[in-house]
Amino acid sequence: MVTNMKILQVINFNAWFGESHVLKDINLELEENSITGIIGPSGSGKTTIMRCLNRLNDSNSTYKYDGKIIFDGEDIYETKMPVHHLRQQIGMIFQVPCVFPKSIYGNMIFGLKNLKLMKKSEFPGAVEKALKAAHLFDEVKDRLHEDAKTLSVGQQQRLCIARALTVNPRVIMMDEPTSALDPKSTTAIEKLILELKDKVTLIVVTHNIEQAKRIADHVVFICDGRVVEQGEKNEFFTNPKKEETKEYIKWTRCECE
């Protein structure tokens, strides 16, 4: 049996904000071209882990860490790679669509312009390719110079995903990407996530157990800043090993009924 390469490894990682010990001895391995679902109660550290993975916490003066995060063989906190290049490789999609106050086209070329990844003459082709990958091109092809805020929330979220794709990331992280969306838009985003697995590695934080079942290959349960349990999706949900995991799954199901 051939196993996928490990694109990201988190090794004995701890994070503090001031005196608050937020992440505690986190150990994770993420396979390339897979979808990892991260579940757990609010305030358990799920978003903090993702922010550590592309160094979004660096600007917080109270942030401290120890341990390692290895991306593509390099420790991201020791590498000489500029942070903006790291974030090109490990993109982030937020819970509320982070649409810039620009046109749809202006949003799409933002990373291309700032990272100088290609000639300006190549921008239109890259924009079309990414919008098509996000199943958005047909909806906006005649509106590219309109304000991106005129799009529906679901379209804005797909625009953010398309914008991330223009810079050819290796990993895309999504923090509850469908929590603000209606069922139709949620289905569209879930379908897109499953399709993107062939192109990138995905990490998806979700409070929705059923969503994790639908899209994830691997599930990580985090509580109180520590990894309680992780494993292949079917095994995780049908045969959880830890009592804490069983209780969380049971409680979450009751909340949804």
C-alpha cells in the first residue's frame, strides 16, 4: 500500500499568549492531497493551530511558542523563507469571507501583483483558471470589474478560495468556511473542497460533525488546547478510543437534533 507524503508535521508544539497556555504538546502529521477535519468545542485551540501553521500570530507581542512545525522538510519558524512566501504556500480562508474593497478582478490579482509571480499579461489567464476551479467563472465573467462586495456571501467565499488558488498554494486552511452560508452554498463549498484535494492539501475546522463525515479523510479532535484523538474518518466516528471523544460526538449529535 502506497501512503501519501507528509507535507506538514507538528511536533511537540506549545503556544502561549501572555500567561495563557493555549496549545499543549500538539503532534500532528498531515498527508499531501488529503483533507483533515479539525473538530472540538469553541475555544479549544482549533483556529490557533491554523494561525500557527502560517505564522499569523507573529504580530501578537504576547505570543510565544516552542516545538516545531515542519513544512515540506523545513521548520517554518527557523527557515529563511520570507513569511509572505510561506503564506503563499499555506493559504487561509476565514469564517467570514475576507473580500478586499476592490473589484472582483482586483481581488483575484492581489496576490499575483504583490508576490510578482508572473507577468501582468498572464494575469487574465490565471484569474480565469482559478475562478473556473472555484466554479465561479460563469457567474462573474461579465462582472469582473464590479465591486466584489456585490457578490452573495457564498460567492464571496468561493472568490476567496479562487483568490488563494491563483498563487498556487500547497496547503489551504479553512476556518469554518460554511458557518455563515445557507445549505445550497454550503453544499457548493463542500463539493469544491472535495475537488480541490487533487490539487492541494486541505485543513478544515468545523463544528459540524456531519460535515466532517462528508468531506474529511482524517479527523482531529481538540479540546482544551490538546489533541485528544485523531484518526482515519470512518474509524474515528465508528470506533472512537477515548471517552472524551465519545462524549463530544454524542453531545454534538444531540445539539443537531
